[in-house]
Amino acid sequence: MTYPDTPEQNIPSTGDLALDDRAALRRVAGLSTELADVSEVEYRQLRLERVVLVGVWTDGSAADADASLAELAALAETAGSEVLEGMVQRRSKPDPSTYIGSGKAAELRDVVTATGADTVICDGELSPAQLNALEKAVKVKVIDRTALILDIFAQHATSREGKAQVSLAQMEYMLPRLRGWGESMSRQAGGRAGGSGGGVGLRGPGETKIETDRRRIRERMSKLRRDIKEMKQVRDTQRSRRVRSDVPSIAIVGYTNAGKSSLLNALTGAGVLVQDALFATLEPTTRRGQFDDGRPFVVSDTVGFVRHLPTQLVEAFRSTLEEVVDADLLVHVVDGSNVNPLAQISAVRQVISEVFADYDSGPAPELIVVNKTDAASGLGLAKLRRALPGAVFVSARTGDGVDALRRRMAELAAPTDTAVDIVIPYDRGDLVSRVHADGRVQETEHSSAGTRIKARVPVALAASLRQFSVT
């Protein structure tokens, strides 16, 4: 399907980077969530995850860089951390050694010492070498954006399938990053020292500890993949029942915290969890609703997306995201009050394209729904109306525009097939094959006259089968 173009950001060339921007590790104001009064000894003792955020600004405007770090701060708070400082460095690309360069790493170490932070969170995915080098430079724990998102998913997963998916994603992320301190991970056990008792010809260097850990992780990953595959079969059975029915299937997709669950409640009265937090919904929720003309529909609330969603999560949650594959309509919810909603739209579409990469069919028709109009500015909404023609503007909290949205959904989810009850002669096996290939067969019966089929088929095919209809 073709998406409307989104305005390009003004991206300065590498040579245009200001000298003072390159030399500075600029602090981003307003990100600290530390309490004003921290004099109580008990409070000081209980604080664990006190974090400093650091990002590398490579393109876009300064406002884009600040918004990216503000989103990282929201992710950190969702994970239960307390943000002390946020810092951005202007570079053409991240330093391949320490992400921000050795000089800025030393400055970051001073900030960590001054604030008493115990963790540094980087706004990007760090390589194992970068992670190790930066940790040695700042002397505290360092994690990247990917590890932070995985941690949030681990906290919010509740179902057996969700927990298995998150565990698999965490192990895929952790496997290349296994490392140890000193020589504890490189010691080898062989011969009698390793307890092998293999005798002559079989003694010698055995697995190192890190190799043993990697092997165990791979074995655990294989078991998780088998478990997820079994759980996927149950989900596929449930989905196939919905597909076989004539009820339109609608999937709500969108950026995390865009208000998807609130919209589901407004459309169906589902009463699912609504929380002003990132990734509050990890388990897909399917509810039944009704259009104004009385036609029923089912709508599924899916996991929210985010910029640079870890590849491991997309792969692990593929069975969950397949709710999107069989949908007749995608309701793409956008947070109208966000500072850069068009960037969020691009991020969501990128993830959807990854989900459909293994399928021959493309995504279903997309309906853009701009939510939170009650919290958005008039100027921001005017820009969105111009950039997103055909979008529906609603407020799931107040109910404004929900009726118009339901009518628009009914138009886009109109049935494109029709029911037929036909008897096809045995010498027209080609038509039987077409009905099975292009339609949804509900009942088959063989008689002396031919094959009687009750099915729903495309309107064009139904016209060519009219002569075989049962009167």
C-alpha cells in the first residue's frame, strides 16, 4: 500500500557541524526527576537506579535530539529509574570505541560522580566493545536503549507467551554481550580437573566458562522457540475461527502511549487497562463491537511500537504481531499532542513492514486516527490536518469524534465478498479449486448432481458462479 509522504527534516551536512556543538557535551534541561528534598537518610539508602542519560545527536534539529532524550527519560522512568541528568553530544556519527569519545567519556564520569548516579543509559544500541569500554571509563553500569526496552517488556509481561517472548529476546540480545571480569570467564576445565575422567587422549582444554554459558543460553533459546511455536498454534486456531466468520477484523496499531487501549475501550466498552506509561499493553486484547448498522466487528489492541524497536523484540513478538497480518483494517493511532507525531508514524510503519516481510500479502487498508485532540494545540492539529488528509481526529478520553470514527471504520471494513450456495458439476473441478483458493468454504457436500458448496467468495467470482446457484 502507498503511504502519504511525510515532511523531511532539515538535516545539516557533516561539514556544517558547529565547532562549539562538537566540543560540548550539552545538558538537556528539565529531565531530572529527583525529589526536591532528599535529606532523609532512609530515602538515600533506598535509591537504586539513579541514572544519567547520554545521547549522540547526528542529524535533525536540536529539538529532535532533545525530544529523543526526553523519550529515553520516559522509558527510564517507566523502568523504575530516577533520571538525574540528560546530556547530548553533537557528532557526525557515534564514536566506534566509546560511543561519545574518550574525552567526553571522562566528562561523563565527572557528571556521574557529582550526581551520585549508579547507571548510564545511552540513547542508541551499543556494540559489546562500546559497552565494555564506556563502562570502564565511567566506572558504573552502562546499558543502552535496547536493554532498557527489553527490561520494560520483562516487567510488564504477564502471560506465559509474553514472558517466553521477552525471555527469548533478552537472551538473543545478551548472547553476543556475555563478558566477565578478570579471568573468571576464560578459565578452562579439562582432564581430571574438569571431572571428565576421559583418560588418555581425551584430556586437555575443555570449554571456557563463557563458552559453557553461551551453550546453555542457546539450549534455553531453542526450548523457548519450541514453546512459543506451540503457543502460536493455539493463537492461530483462535484467529482462524475469526477469519472463517464473516465478522470484519480490525487491528489497532500505533506508537506506545498513543492511546490505543483507551480507543479500544471507547469503541467497545472493553474496560482494559489504561495507563499513562510506555508499553502498558504487551498482551493482545481482542474485543467485539458493533457498527451503527448493526454489523458486528472484532478489534484487537496490539503492543505499542517505538523508534528503533529492537530487532530481537520484533522477532520474538512476531506471533503476537500477526494479529495485524489477518486484519481487514489497520487503525493507526497517533498521539496528536506529541511534539513529532509524523516521526512516530514513520516508526510504526517501519515495524509493520518488518512484520509483513515474510508474507506475500501487503498490509490491510490503513486509517490514521489522531488521538488526544483535547490535549493537543490548535496549531499542531492544523498542521496534522494538512499533512494527513483523510485522518480522523478523536479524543478517546472525552469521546469526541469516536462516532465519526466508527462510521469511517464501517465504510472501510465493508464486505468485499458475498455468500453463495452452489452445486458445481464434477466436470468443473476448476471452479471448485477457484472457490477453495479465493473464497472461504463453510460447508461441502457431494451428491449425484455435483459438489454442493456453501462459501463466501469475491463478488466477481460470485457472478461467474450464479448459474450454479441452488434455487
